[in-house]
Amino acid sequence: MASSTLATEDRPKSHIKLDHKIHPLATILFAGVLAAGLLFAGYNIFNDTAHVGEPLAIGAFLFLGLALLIALGFEFVNGFHDTANAVATVIYTNSLAPVVAVIWSGCWNFIGVIVSTGAVAYSIITLLPVDLILHVGSAGGYAMIFALLIAAVVWNLGTWWLGLPNSSSHALIGSILGVGLANQLMAAGGAGGTSGVEWSQAQSVLLTLLVSPIIGFLGAMVLLWVMKRVIPDPKLYEEPQGDTPPPWHIRSLLIFTCTAVSFAHGGNDGQKGMGLIMLILIGVAPTAYALNRTMPDSSTPAFIQAVSDAHTVFVGHAAGAPAVTPQAASQVLTTALKTHQAEKPEVYAALDQVSGDITQELKNYGAIAHVPAAATRNLRNQMYLVYDTLRLLTKDKEKAKNDFPNGGDKKLKTYQDLLEKGTRYIPTWVKISVALALGLGTMVGWKRIVVTVGEKIGKTHLTYGMGAAAELMAASTILLAQFKGMPVSTTHILSSGVAGAMAGNGSGVQVSTVRNIALAWVTTLPAAMAIAGLLYVIFLQIARAFGG
């Protein structure tokens, strides 16, 4: 049982009643909203594919429905797994009743997803092998998506059952790395083993995941120390008295911090499923989703001008490299992305060649919205290759200024931004569907993790100030990471923040709980990698056996 998993010493006594009978009407309403969300997603897929003149066959529609159900299932599990991190402090300080807290948190998770930019979503996608992204509609692409999503869900459910505040971000990223490594091993060492994980991006993501809990721990400790000197209100640093709510000003502060963490969690964690859903949509219905057909026709002249400006930069760095066929140019860019070696004359020549083809396509059809089905997948792949190659060349801004003088770096950035708008977008209905899944997920299954965060990390009961410090630090760290387009773990930041506040208050932490949380943190990546890699191999063999 979960209670035996996290042994405690000197466990703080709690008077919080977490068991509340659910009214049948609430269950019916919950099921109704869930069903409405699924129908909403299905209607939009049907409408989008019909609008571009390529409606899906029944088999393809059902397959897409299954894939989306698993992807939304990941966000649902993410919701009830991670919601405790936002509501534990308000529940254990009697600031909000448990049911009210999780509903409130669910609503702000929803809002956080809706207003997110999608930057984190595509940071996750860039971890995947280039070959699988370009051929996401192949057997390998489908096996990749199903394997990593199922692996992440399985690990999340397992740690939730044990009451461990595990990171959904860690589970998903571990699954992605597992698929990449499995793909690399199955490629039989082709191209120097470069068909696996995009390690340059993985290094940045893993570093963020490693550093953010440390920031949470130290930040909450320092913040509590500052609060005690700047806000000398003794009641702020007292433990709750029985079932009595705190004074209104303290209660408002804690509700605000719960809201901030919920909003930040939605904005960061909600995006992790969005990028994968877009890959699924691109694979099954490329005509409708491979390109951003909502871009207005008026954007085409600016696009053509950006390509013309970039042409002068490409020619200057091509150093007379011979022109090649469009297919060969695309292969040059693919190899450059695999090896992370883009500063070569032949790469600049290939960029110029592929960019010229993109411009010609837009001139022929007038705008992205009018690109026919037959040309959609190829144009999307060309735009993806050019965008990611430019991202590689301009990643270091100071170096880019030196490499591309006289405003060349700005010309490439303008071109890169337009390519991003054309391919890396999130339809509104996808955001709403993910927001519903994450928001509804926060309203169920939260008790196990709440008990761990609220009762089993510290040796004493949470004070109001400790809860506020932990959540303020967590919310600010998550929002900063979202601004930078980097995924972080809400679970690890908040749990570390609670531990830091306890340490800063001199209350001490329960070593057994911290040890188990750390163990989950250490084992999640390799466990998720192993599960996802194995599933990828199995699914790929099944797909190939059926002629995929």
C-alpha cells in the first residue's frame, strides 16, 4: 500500500479531512464535460480535414482517435499526479477546503494551457530523432508516438499509486530518450549512430530539470528568511490551529500562491502533450495540420522578401559550392542536423536551394493556405529542415553576429520566425482539448500526493509562511522556464521548495520521505527510457508485420 511506501518519522499530526463523498450530480457533470471535450476534438478533426478536401477514412479516423485518446490521457494523468503540488499548501493551512482547492486549481490549470505559447511543446519535440519527425506518418513514427506516451503514462500511474511525487516531465523526457536510443540501436550504426537522440537539445533540457529543484530548495529557504525580516507578522509563521482558517490577509496570500502554481503548471506541463498531439495530427492528416493554413495570404510577400534577404547571406557563405538537386539538398540539411555540423559551404548552398524551392511553391500557390495535398508533406519537411538548420546556426547570438555581419543575423532571424509560424503552431482546439484533460485531471486522484507533500516531507506541520515561500518560488521558477521555452518539473520544484522552507525554518525534514522522492527522481529517467525503448521495438515490429 502507498502508506507503507513512504515511512515517516515524527509525522506531523493533521486534522485535515481529505475524504469527501462525491455528489452523483458532480460525477455526471464531470463525465459530461469529459465526453464533450472528446466530441469537440473529434468534430474539429472532421471539420479541418473536410475543409482541405481530404476527409479521413473511417479506419484512419479511428486510429487518430486512439492516438489522441492516449495523448490526452497522458495530460489527464499529469493533472491528477501533479495537482497536489499546487493545492497541498492551501489544504494543509485550512485556506481552502480540499474540494474547492482542486476545482480552483483545475480552472487555473485550464487557463494556463490556453494562454501558453507552444514554445515548450516544440522544445520537447526537438529531442526526437530527425528521421522520425520528418517521417512521422511512417510505421516508425507511429511506433515512436505510441511507445513514448504509453511508457510515460505507465510510469506516472505507478508512482502515483505509491504516493511518490514523481515528475511527469521526467517521465515523458525519459520516454523520448528511450525511443531515440532504441531507434539508434536499430539503425545498425548508420551515419555514425546519429539517428538517435538529439543530445545537444537533451543536454539543455536535462540541465534545466537538474537545476530547477535546487533553485526551488535554496530559493524557498532564502525567501522564507527574507519574509521573516520584511514581514514581521507572527501569525504568518504559525501552524494552523485545528480547522480554523488563517486571517484573511494570509489566506489571500496562500490562495494567490496556489493560483500562481496552478497557472504556471498548466502553461508548462500542458504544452508537453501539445507537441506530441501535433506530431500525431501531422502523421495521420498532413494536409490539414502539416502547415499553418491559418496564415493570411498577405503574409506571402513578406515571406518571399525574407527568403530573398536570406539568399544574400547563403550565397556569401556557400563559397562557390556547386548546386545540387532539391532531394540532395534536403539530404545535406538532414545530415547537418544529425551531426550538428552546419557551418559548411555545402550546407549554405543547400539552404539556398531548398529556400528557393519553398519560395517557388508559395509563388505557384499564392499562400500556405492554398498548398494542395500532394505538395503539403514535402513543403513542410523542407520548411522544417531549413528552420532547424537556421536555429543551429544562430543558437549562439553573439557568434551569429560575428558570423553574419551587416545585419545578416537579423535577416536569418526574420526568415526563421516566418518558417516557425508556418510549421510550428498549435490550433486553438488542441489547446482547449489539452486544457480540459489537464484541468479535469486535477480534480481526481490528488489525495495520495497531497498527503506526501503536506504531511511527510517535514517533521512539523506546514506554517503559512513556509507554504507561501515554497509556492512563490515554484511559480516564479516555472514561469521563467516557460518564458525560456524549457520544460521543468512542477513536482520536483514544489517538493524541493517545501523541503527548503522546512530546512530554513529549522523544522527539519523526514529523511525517509526525501530519500524516496530522490529515488523516484533518479530512477524515473532510466525506467521510462527502458519501458519506452522496449515498447518502441515491439510496436515497430508489429507495424512492419502488418505492412506498415
